[in-house]
Amino acid sequence: MPERVFVVGDAAEDVVAQRVLSRLGAVEVVNLDSDDDPLRAPSGAGAGEESSHISLGKRWLMLKRYRGKWLKGCPGTLGHVCCNLWVVNPGEGCPLDCTYCALQHYFRRNPTLKLFTNTGEMLKEIEQRTSAEPRRRFRICTGELTDSLVFDHLTDLSLELVPLFARLPNAVLEFKTKDCEVDNLLTLRHEHGGKTVVSWSVNAPEVVEQDEALTASLEQRMNAAALVAEAGYRVGLHFDPLVFYPGWKEGYCATIRYIFSRIDAENIAWISIAPLRYHPEQQEIMLRRFPESRLPLVENFLAKDNKLRIFQPLRFEMLRFIWKELHAVRAGMPVYMCMESPAAWRSIVGGPPLAGTELAEIFSRSACCRV
């Protein structure tokens, strides 16, 4: 729960803002005329100032209207295979605090958590865009710039999104989360129509405990996944990021066994796997904010996409191991690699995915999906 809430001008008139404020109770509320981030760092701010603002920003919340285009294609990574994801962002920033989170770098100069209050416009745009292209299949995720469910108890956004997608013939909704708040989704068990996938980012318990602060435990995530599967939702899993640590094979093997002791493989919509990668500038932030973490100390190399990645032989070994373990659970498991090179696809499975395969829903474009 935030310690301070900032409400920007006309956002106070929106139902979402009023709902959030009523549920927060006794919290300091500050009204603003400008939608500039109250923790906005000047261009010359040092890494120390940025890091302290990032930590404070996770305890402050800003309610404002979004002024831009809502539905966007995944920006992808040049030269890497993209999964044809579309995104809408009902907010920015995440109160969870993973060591490796890219948002701490992406929002380092504007770190206050944000919820957009004019989400009715987002719903209209989704419906209009999908109706205008009836032959295109849209897989739309709300978890790019925030956790999909961590604020759902404040906004009730899922209560509007799920019924909308149940009506759309050519679109699937994906919630992506590290939380375990699924109460709203369970009330919609007879309304989702199989058009909503609830996905969890998962990792070995050692990684969750050491590098995913404030998130639900793996057990809590799988308890929630079992509940939504029982309610008829399909479940997604994202092994992202795969982290190298002593005993990683045993750790991930045990994790996969545990997950599928809780969830029937038949309920899986898709699974992504992706080793750790991040921008070089993020390494300094990680070192300052998480001095005890091992992650920024792992020896990496600067790849062509300007991200620090695990050295290729080890990266490919990790991908191949997880790929085989998942397919050992069920032949034909819908697994894909997120933001990996064609070389990785050739090494692991013989080539990138093709249209017309069982993953066509995810991979209707095999190149970087800039639209």
C-alpha cells in the first residue's frame, strides 16, 4: 500500500481514481496541477540520487490520465525473434522489487508508481482496433510496464477487461504477474469464455527468495494458478529470467516438477524461457540498490542489442536444459524463447518458429515485431 498518493487535475473526476482512493483509506493525498513525476530526476542526477528515488518511488502512487495511444506492438529487440505480443499499459512501475527488474532502469528518472484513471478509453481502443483487423490475431498483455494484478484489488480493472475479451473473436488477454491476488478472476469463472490467460513469472525458489523481494512465493503463485485453472482459465508460465547460480540445474528441475505437481499440463497456454539480460546502465543501479545480490556480479558480455547477457555457450546450455525438461513433462508443450537470437533457435530446436505451427497464435511474425 502506498504511503503517499498524488492526484493530477482532472483525474480526480474519474471513477478509477475515486475507487482507488476509497480503498486506500487513511493515506496522504496530494493534489497536483502538473502531471510531472514528483520524483523526476534532473538530467545530471547521479546514480546514488537515482537509486534512492527509485526506492522511494515504489512507496508513492500517482493517479493521472494517459494521453497517448494505448495498444502497441511489442517493441522487440532488433535481430531477435519476437513472440508477436501486443501490450496495453494501465499503469507504470511496480511496487514489487526484483533485483533484476528492467523497470528500475527504464523509469529511473520518473520512478513514482502510476495508475491511469481513464482506462475506459483503453477498453474502447482495444475493441475498435481488434474490430478493424478481424483477420489479425491479437495476444494482448497488460504486464509490460507493471505487474498485471498487483493493483487489481484497488482498480477492479480485471472485472472490465475479462468480459470485454470474452466478446472479442480475434483477441486473447494475458495477465502477467508475480502476485497471488486472483479473487476478482474467480468471480468471473463463468464469464471469461476461455479468452483470458493468467500467467505467472516463475523461478527457482532460491532466486525468488534472494532476488524477488515483496513478490508471492512460488508456492503462493502456484496455489493461485491452481485456483484459476480450476475456474477454467488457461495458465501461462514465464521462466524469465533464467539465472545462473551454483546448482541451477537441480534447482530448475525441482521447480518444474513442483509446478506440474500443482497444475495439469493440459491447462498450459504457453511457456516462455529467457536467460537474464539487462542494459549496462542498470548494473550500477543493481549494485547500489542490492549490494548483497550476486546477479550484477555474474560475468556477462555486451550483446549486439546493447544488453549484458550470459555468455552464449552457457546461455544455450540453460535454454536447452529447460526446453528438454519442459517437453519431458508433456510432448508438444507450447514453449518459446523470449527475445532470443535466430542462432539460439537453430541451436536448441533447429530453427525459428514458422507460421502454421501450433505456436502460430504466438508467432505470426518471426522477425522483430516493430509496427
